[in-house]
Amino acid sequence: MITITQQGEYTTIQDQGRWGYQAYGMPVSGAMDRYSSQVANILVGNSPEAALVEMTAAGAAFKFDEEQLVAVCGANMQGEIDGRPVENWSAFVVPRHSELRFSTALSGYRAYLAVRGGIDVPTVLGSKSTCPRAKVGGYEGRTLRQGDVLYVGQAIVSPAKPYWLHPQYIPHYSEEVVLRMILGPQDNMFTTEVVDAFFSSVYKVTQQADRIIYGLKGPRVKPIGKADIVSDAMCQGAIQIIANGTPVIMTADHQTTGGFAKLGSVIWADLPFLAQAKPGDAITFACVEEQVAIDALQIESNQYHEIVNLAHTKK
């Protein structure tokens, strides 16, 4: 049993998302930083789908009734066990009756706490992810609060013990982020000059950097006519240009359809870096072809296999 003794700024239960229900208006949700969450689960021997805790900006605190192997990945939120610092991107044992406490993020924006066995919350529409705007999934469909009690499940697929991730697999979080994107499906609503100006501009992340949308401040992206379209499907990473020419990026809990033109989409492999960008960080975009996006996903998949082998096979 794990009791929340400090709720943090925005703390939820997430897994890899609620897929297959967007046609009914249900967001996919899931961990904002797919890479950090999956690596955290790997380090404690969980299945990739195991539910874990996502913390944003400032972390929570947890009191453990029993000894547990846990892993922390993603933003560096200065974790401590009973006042003793713990290493980020590692798996370690939390002794019985100890408190694991996190503070503000020194680098990055979202941290993930995986517990061996996964967080045991009800499965709703095939997922344990919290979607607070729909009040669905996770812990009572909401963010975690002080006094909430979590239970540990049985989502174990391999043996595990304390381990420090090799540095080559630890991403560097910068205040200047380059995101690769693919143009479409409404890029023909913008002139070549406007598109070129977009790629040569720097945008700053606004205070709206949440699980629904990332707002961007910078040069306007004016369409040839109006930005309105007949509403069509939306995907995570889609860069929508709203009526005044401001670009916004859809994130995990985004709406399933949208009525403004989409200039393009951030490739799937770069969404974890977007998730770790905080308000004030600078973002620039690089246009790539579809094959680059496919290759990047293959590289990410290979990294998971390599980490599994290093963490559980060769010890």
C-alpha cells in the first residue's frame, strides 16, 4: 500500500493510453513522455503497459507500507528517500515505512515513478490512464491528492533489481528544443513563404503546456484564406493553426476532432521531448519526410530491447 503524503502540482496515473475510442470522442490519454515511462517500467521488470505515476513540474511524496522496488525516469525532480537523495533514471529499493519525496524539476518537466507490479487501478475501456477532463480512468478519474492510497498490481514480466541506466540511453533536456515534423494535411492552405517563415522562427512555450495542448508564442502563421476547415480527425502532435494564426500542438488528452487547419504533425519519436518542454522553453521545427519518422521509431524500439537486455539479461 502506498499513501500520497504530498500531491505535487499535477500528478496522475497513466499507462500507454486508451486506444480505439477516438471515434466516440474519447481521448487516447496515456503517458505524455512515452520513452521515460516505458524505460521506468523496464527497469522494474514490468510490462510496458503497466500503470505508473506521472508528475508534472513539481513532484509528489509517497509513504510505502511495504518494501518496494521502484524506478524514476524523466525530469529530475530531486527524489529523496527519508531525506537521502536517489539517482534519477534508476531502479532502487524503498524500505518499508519509508517516504519517497520529490521536489521541483531541475531539468525536464515530467517525471515517472514505476513500482514493480504496476499501480493497481481499474481498467476502463482497455486502459488505466487518467483522463481528468472526461473524469475517466486512473484514480477516480482525477489527479492524485494527499491521503489517496494506491495498491500494487502484478504486471511483472521479468526479474529486476536495483539498476542505473547507462548514460547513452538518458536523454538530455534542453531549454531549446528542435522538433521534427511532417507537413499536412492542410499545409496547402498556407503560402510557401509563410511555411518557410514558420520553419525559420523560434516559438516559446506558453503557460498552457498541459496534457491537452501546448500553446506557442511567436510569429503568426497566416493562412491564404480563413483557418477554418470542416472538422476532421486530430492526432497527438498535430500542429493546429487557430484563427489568429497562432500555432498550438495537441498532446495526450487532446480533442479528437478540430476545425482549424493543421500545418503538420510532430513525429511520434519526438513527442517525449515536447512533453519535457516547460513554459518559456524555445521550440523550433524541422521538416522531415515520412521515412525519417519511421526510422526514428525503429531506433526507439531498438533502444527498448537494448535496455531490457542490459537491465535484466546480462546481470
